[in-house]
Amino acid sequence: MATTSRPRGSALARGLAAGAVGTTVLNAVTYADMAWRGRPASTAPEDTVEAAVRAAGRDVPGSGSERGNRLTALGALSGTAAGLATGVLVSAARAAGLRFSGPVGAAVTGAVAMAATDLPMGALGVSDPRTWSRQDWVADAVPHLAFGVAAHATLRALEPTGPQRRRAPAGLVLRSALLGVAAGSRSSLGLLAPALTSSASAGAKALAVLPVVGELVADKAPGTPARTSAQGLPARFVSATGGAAALAAREHANAVVPSVAAAAGAAGGAWGGLAWRRWASARVPDWQAALVEDGVAVGLAALACLTGRRAARASTLDDPAPVGR
């Protein structure tokens, strides 16, 4: 007798559950370390909240112990929020086909959770990780690794049963790299090109074009940050890998290798496009060089997404429909 597979909640619900379990384990490991070494609780969470509030031009109300209690509570809540957000992010990535083995997935999940807490501390000047000792790094890494193990295991346990993602074919990897090059040149193309070539409605596609048009215009402005700067580069990597995951989802393929190829393509598109603009600006007006780059980026994005639709349809026909949906 055939068994039916049952979906176990949405990616959001699975992510919240994984984040909650991971946060509980992280707190348990942290308190166990405090009990073992007799060390005090870290004030980094409330210091980060206080710095963020001040950066926003506000202040935590109250004075003395009342204000301190509020900061302690807000610090704990911010840690819970970071854990839940990490769970949702990793769950969404798995739903899009970005899947790792158990040990690698636990390490990646833990690293994401660690970055979610350490990066804001560094950006707000609360603490500089570059000055941490080895003991400081261990004390920070071990609880977050425990978070990764627990959250990743929870996601795998709650994942719907059914057909597994197949290995990414070479054509998908190549198209992902081309999409990455386009995103490295124009960051909005990484996510929006797959959306524009999907089965979405005409109205939704028309709205999706607006960010692309806005970026093409803004690129010509003299005050636009350099694409390889700290402000411009992260968005290109996020857009490229997100677009690769969308292409992989179309073909029911694992998105790990396509995402790596897209990230490499984004780096090539960012630095290659910058080199082109510098070379061309000595020979033609900058706006003309920018238009040429626009055309190449749009062409690469179209090639990456349009040529893959036939493969996506074939993959859909080859894979059996999930049972029990």
C-alpha cells in the first residue's frame, strides 16, 4: 500500500520552529558555560540595543535600575528575534533548493546566526571582533554552533517528504553564472530577471521592472556608490545567489552549486564592469559606456532565464507530482 507524503507546515512555520529550538539550545549552552566558569552574563546584547537606539536619535526611557531592566529585556528580545530570523532565512533557503549535508548545514546555520549578532555589534561600535582573543571567539562560536546543529536538525525533521531535489545540471550552473555576472553589473537583475520570466501575471511583471529602471537611471548619477564598495557589493551577491536559487527551484534542482557559480559571476560582473567603465571613460562619454554595460547585463540576464524555461518545463514533466497536496 502506497504511503502519502504530508507537507509539514510552511517554510515560515518550519523556520520559526527551528529558530526557537536553536535559540533555546544556544541559551542553554551559554548558561552552562556561565555556571561552569562562574563568569557573569555578557552585556553585549543590551549594549547593542542601546547603541542602536542612540543611532536612531532616540533613548530608552527611564532612569537607574528601571532603565537598566528595560535594556536587559530588550537585549534578550533582540537575541530571540535574531534567532527566529535566522531560522526563517535558512528555512527559506532550503525551500528554494539551497541544501547542505548535516555537518555543513549546521556550520553554515551557526555562522549565519553568529553574523546576525556580531555584525551589528561591530557596525555600532559596541565591540570590535578583530580585537577578540581566541577564548572570546571560542565562547562566541560554540553556542552559535550549537544553535546551528539544533536548528538544522529541526528543519530536516520538519521538512515535507516527497521527491528530492536533483543534482544541478551543467546548463543550470552556467546560466546561474551568467545571471550572477548580470547582477554584478546591475544588482536588481539577479532577482527580477527570474521573476520577469516566470508565470507571474503581467501586472506583477510590470511592477517588477520598476526597480531595474530605477537602478539603470541611478547608475548614471555621479553620487552613486561604487559597485565594489561596502554599500554596493553585498546587494549584488544577495541578488545573484537569490536569482540562482529561483532558477534551481524551477528545475527542482539543488541550489548550492548554482548559487556558488552565481556568486562568482557577481564578483566578475562587479569588478569587470568597473574595469570596463574606467577603460571606456577615457574614450567615450561615461553615459555611453554605461548604456553599453546596461545592454550586456540585460542580455546576459535574458539569456540565463529565457533559455532555462524549456529545461524547467521538461523537469516538471519528468518529476512526479507530490502526493497529498
